[in-house]
Amino acid sequence: MKPRMALLLCVLAAASPRWARAQTAAGTEPFDFLLLDAGARAVALGGAYTALATDANALLYNPAGLGMVKSNEVTFMHNQYVEGLTQEYAGFSSLQGFGANFNYLNFGSLTRTTYSQQNGTDGTFSIGDMAVSAGYGRALGSLSLGVGVKYIRESLDNVTASGYAADVGALYSVEALHGLTLGASALNIGPEVKFLNNKEKLPLNFRGGAAYSFSALKSRTVLAADVSKTRMDKFRMGTGVEISMANIFALRGGFTTRNDAGIGITGGVGVTWRSLGLDYAFVPFGDLGFSHRVSLTCRWGS
């Protein structure tokens, strides 16, 4: 295997540990890119976003968050991995409870190698993953419920597989303790997808989380924790803390056990000015380098 290809596979394996083990056996599960975090704020908080996703990122973590959005919102994110691997993401949420997103992962141009041409003289090929989602959430007092549907497609050179999946979630604001929110979701629920001659299962993902927000020393602090479980992986966790000053500048840090290539630390910053927000997050991947995410968000009609 060419060094560049091996490196790219390691990067995706680090983002999705289950894929790393599955690649050693026949019939690996497709669409593991659905487990990648998106949105610089969520990434900086170690992916602990199940109870915080009351924004344009709700469909990625918990569709119930669409029922608790505070304004119309659209966000765009670029994720720069190493060796040309990139992720593009866009999300939308409305005060009426509707939301949508677009998620695309691109491996760039890869050198084709075969048994007879191991030096890569047979041209190049590409790998791409895409998901388009739509959903609705509604608040019923302190409880919000949500549902989403998505179309997913994965292409490897001239081989393509596609399918559909559903997401469900719940979000509860604890009235007895102001600032505490609990969330739970089940993502990527759907039938098997045919890839070549094999039928593959979707990466079913269960998430649970809690977030607590409070004010101290003229700043707002958010503490968040998540636990997740995919079909063939062990339990994974993420934690994060955010400190916001004057509702303008935010400092974030987190930790996740999903990053098998690095030590699990995440971090980032955010700046909000009127209706615009700019967020940045970084994730170390050990010898593979750093991943950098930048999100631009616009809000209106709050």
C-alpha cells in the first residue's frame, strides 16, 4: 500500500475507531464518516454536544435540539485534515423547528496500485462520502422531541453505494436545576446497504449527554459530557468546557476517547459579533499532525 493511502486510512480510523478494526476483515461497514464531528464548537468540546445541539448542528448530534433553537441559523464548516483529506459541512435551523444539513468528506486524488503495477503507474482514483439530512423538532414544555431523515452515498473509484437512514432524539431541561439539560439520541437507523455483492449495516450510533450552564465572575461557563456507543465499538466518551466572556469571546477545551491516534485533547476559540459567529477548533492526531476546523455562522430573527 502506498504511504499516502495508508496515512489517509489511519486518519479516518482515528476519527472512527470501529472502522479501524473492521478494515482487517471482509465486508467492512460503510458510511463511518457519519460518526465524524462537525461544527468547530462541538469539536472543541470533545464532541460532547448531545445536550447542547440547539443550533444548526442539531441533526448531526440530536434532532430534538431543533425544537429549542433561539434563532434562525445557518453555519458553514471546513475541516482540513492531513494529506489533502477535507470535510465540508453546512447546517440550517429555524425557529419553526425545521433543519437541514449537508456533509461531504473528500479523500482527494489517490494513486491507483495493483498487483501488477505496485508503483502506482495505473493513474489515480478518488473516494468521497456524502450525506444530506432534513428534520423537525418540537418543544413540549421542558421536553423537546425530534426526528430526522437522511440520504447517504459512498463512492470508491467507480463503485457507489447509497441508502437512507433516520435519526430520533430527546432533549430535557431540568426544571429543578436551572441550567442543566439532558439529551439522548439514536442516529443512523436504517436498512442494510448493498455494496458490490455484500449487504452492509449502517453505523448505528446511540448517544447520551448532559450539559450544565452557569454564570460566574461575569462570564458564562458551560460544562458538557457525552457517552456514545456504536454497533461494533465499545463505549466512548467526550467532555468539554466553554467559558464565554461578554457574549463575544469564548475559550473551549475538551477530551475525547474516540481519537485513537492522539491523546484525545481538543481545543478552540469562538468570536461572536452581532449576528455573526466565527469558531475554530483543533485536534491533535499524534504523528499524523493536526486537524483544523473553521465554522462561520449567521443568525437572525431571534
